[in-house]
Amino acid sequence: MCAPIPDRTLSCEWSIYTVSWKFKITHRDGNDMALYTARDIAHRWLSTVLPSAVYHLHRVSVSNASRSSVKDNNETSSGDNSFVGLVYLNVIPSVDVAKVQEKIHTELGNPYNESSSVVKVLADKASIRTTPIDHFPSDPTKRPPVMTSIAASTANMSVVRTCPAESQQTRKGLFEWPITPGGENSTQPCPKNTQHTATRHCKLGLSTYWMPPDLQDCHLVVETIPDLDHVMVTPETTLDVMEMIDSLVSNRSELSHQELAMVLDKMEDVVGVRVVTSDLGQALIDTISDVLESNSDLLPFTNTILNLTEVVGDCMVGFQNASTLVASAVAVSMVNAVPGQFAGLTFGVSSFGNGSKPEIFLNQVPVKGTVAFIVLPSMLQHSFPNTQSPSRIQFQFYGIPQLFKSKQKDHILNSFVVSASVGNSTTQIQNLQEYILVTLHHLQPKYMEMEAGTHAAAESTTAALTSPRACAIISHTLEFFWMFPGQSWMNLISIY
């Protein structure tokens, strides 16, 4: 038998990778940097140093890191911010794994400066990890199936598949599942009753993956809403945390002030990771709806709830042109408008009730039973950011008037509430040459005396939006036409 002859010309080529690394951003103004700003910088960084003809970025996400986790580079400056980056990328055509790893390590290892020189970025070289994976995950908050070893030889190429290490947050505690070979079980002690164990199977197949765990022998750790205070939120555990919150909130008829504060604080932690998939977005909207439908005092938390809904719409990823998240008490529609191709947009909401969800329709003629309708003119595109990327237009609908209670007892909201916004607009959206139309259905028919010049008054001042002199009833539907003097955009439009 002849001995094998080594052949160094053989290589293992692969096209799909995940890259993780730690980095520090130094900003001249000394302010703390928001996660979405750090994510944008990381995206520009990767797009600049990796040839776009070969390296195609699939998704970039950023989370906070402790400052001690990023190595000191002997630069002391105010405004240092430490982060952990995660990117999924496609290398086309496929390249040898070792060459891809070397290329990424070299490029990310060099300091990166924004063109303005106001922002400087430095990676922790030792933290850079480039790993081949089977496929892009549908949910980036969960780690992908990882191929832990790829070896090439003269005889064959072998692939060893394992399930990756994964943190899983449940109401029965936090479980740290280690790297486990496909086809085997992993066992962990129950956090509260350590004499019992939880097991989880690593399913071996073309794409090796974790099966749901068996936790039946473990006792609850998070029994009540205050117990959420001890739950840590990470990019891996966001969906797990939302499942816990939903199970605690969905069957409650009323939440105390302390419980509402805890639930909303934890949800803010969830959206803080800035990676909102459709699944995570729907989980957030469902829980917001549960909170709105409870018999709780929502007035102290109105702004928090509105901001949470706004962040969900701004940060959601994983869709092409438009997407809508609907629950029984709230709905959010997001539209990515392409500069130069925006011909106007409409948003409508049909009637609903008895626990059913509202029906949302975009760019359609209002149907019978419409309770809210917005028409945006095409000229809004002049305020879109000066980039080739689509601008995010967001619509929100709130079906619970109690969220907007007035402190004045004689003021009662007589319509549902809708809002619209354009993300990252380059200029104030004001003095429009085309009308914006908002149509709202009165919950209780209300007739008012029309005065001469009403239409002109509605055009000349935003105060006319809630002035009885600017109101006209047409089939129990109130219509407004207006410009925006002194206003940056449309805020909440409601009728008292």
C-alpha cells in the first residue's frame, strides 16, 4: 500500500460566515454613543475595509460590552464606548476558509477612522472570530448552527457538526448549554432545585441544531413580575425574556404601578440590543397590547409605551419593502421608501372589536368601516436622507383611548389615535406644498357649528386641529387638511 502524499494545493472553500469581535469607539465630543449609532459605524467600517464585490454583508448587529472586556490601546480620551459586533456575511465566489479568516482578521485589526476624523474605532484583535456556518439564521437573536471544525486532506474532507454553546433564559432559570456533539444530550442542574436536572438534545442532521429542552423537573425561578428584576437580557435571550414577560402579563387584568414599571423597563432592555426581527417585534407588540388592554393606570407610562413602539418600528429588520405587526390594541406598519420612487402612501385601519385584531391596509382605497386613514403626499421624498438606502416610514395605530387620558376631567378622547413618521429625515418636514389628509372616525357622533373660514383656519395653524371651530362632521368622520408651520412632523393626531 502506498503512503499518502501531502498536497498543499488542496483547500476548503466556504461561502457563509459569522464574524464576532469586540471594539471600542472614541468620539471627540465625549458623549455616550447609542447602540444604533455604533451599529451604523460598524456597518460602514465593514463596508469600507472588505471588498464589496466579494464580501456581501447579510446582517450587522451590535451590543454593549463592559469596558474592561476591550483591551486598552493606551489612548485615553473621553467618549470611549465598548461594544461587541456580530455580522453574517456571504463570500462570493467561495474562498478558502483560512484566507477569509486571515483577510478579516487583518482588516478589522487595523484602526478605522471616519472621514470626518471625529470618530475613531479600534478592535480587540484577540477577540476577532470568523467561523463558517451552514446557513444564515432566520432569527439573528439565536446563534446559528456552527461547524466547529473543517479539515482538508489528501484522502477526504471531514466535517464535524456540533450544537453551539447557547444561553437560554426561561422562567425556570438561566441555562448555559455547552457545545454538544450532534446526536447527544446535554444535562444541566436546575437552578432552583439543583438536585434535579434539565436535558436538551442536539439533533444531528444536514443542519445540526438544538431541540427544545426538557425542564419538567425544574421549579420556577421567575414566579412573579418583580422577579424579572434579576433576569439578564442579552442578544441571545431577547425572545426568551419576551416569552417570560408575556406569560406573566397576558392573563393579568390589572398591573400595579411597580409591575408596569418593571415590565416596561425589561422591554426597554430587550429593544436595547437593537436587533429586532419580525418574531421579536411581534412579541413586543403583543405584550404592549396586553398592557394596553389591562385595567391599569397607563397615564404615567404613556411616553414610555409610545417610545417602545417607535423603536420597534425603527429597528426591525428582515423584510424588503413593507411589514406590519398587528395585535388587538395596537398596530405598526413599516415601509421602506426608495428615494426617487416614492409616489405617495396611504395607511388605513378597519373597524374591529370583541378581541379581534384591526385590519391594516396600505395604498388601498378606504373600505367600509375604516376608523383611521392617513394620506402622505409624494413630495415628502424631498426630506428623505441623501443616500441610496430606503427611508423608513412608520405608521402607528392605538385602539385604546385610555392610553391618552387627559388630566382634565371634561376632556374625553373621541377617536382612536394614529401617528406617522419619517426616520432620519435630513431637514424639518414643514411648509409642505401638498396636503396631508388624516381621517378619524368619531367613537361617539359629535355635531358642531361650522363657522366662516373654517377651512382656512385649519390650514393656517396646528391649534386648529383640536379647535371646535375647525371641525366638520361628514358621516361621523372628521377630516383635516393642514400644513405644518413650526412643526417638524406629524405627532399624535387625536380629537377631543
